[in-house]
Amino acid sequence: MIIVYGVAATFLLIAAILVSYRLLRGPNSLDRLVAMDSLIGMLIAGLAVWAAFSGNTTVVTGMVTLSLVSFIASVSVARFRVSDK
């Protein structure tokens, strides 16, 4: 079972590195916004893998809080975004 957690963590790390590249090199602000949302989603998934591995459920409140803040931030940026030139 430890192998499954290790593989999941490795895939999440590789995906986070690829998404970080898109975050830094995105051609416009909406690409960066999608990359940031994806990165936060991977962070939440990483916390879920940690919670399953350790059996510690105290991180679930952090996952919920992080997802709510991410949603509010995404809506705010999409709503008040200035056009790229």
C-alpha cells in the first residue's frame, strides 16, 4: 500500500512541476489563473494522499478551507480581470 501512496505523490509532484512552468510562462492572465487553480487542486490532492497515508484527518479542514479560498480567488480574478494587451 505504501507503493501506491508513493506513486500518487510522485505523479502529483511531476504534474505540479509541469503546471508551475505554465504558471510562469503563461501567455496571458487567464492561462496563469487556470495554472494556479490546477496547482492548488494538486496541493489539495497531495493533502488527501497524506491524510490517507498517515490516517490523520485533521488536514481535511485545511483542504476545505483551501478549496473555498481558491474558488473565491478565481471568481474574483475572473470578474475583475483587465484585458491583456
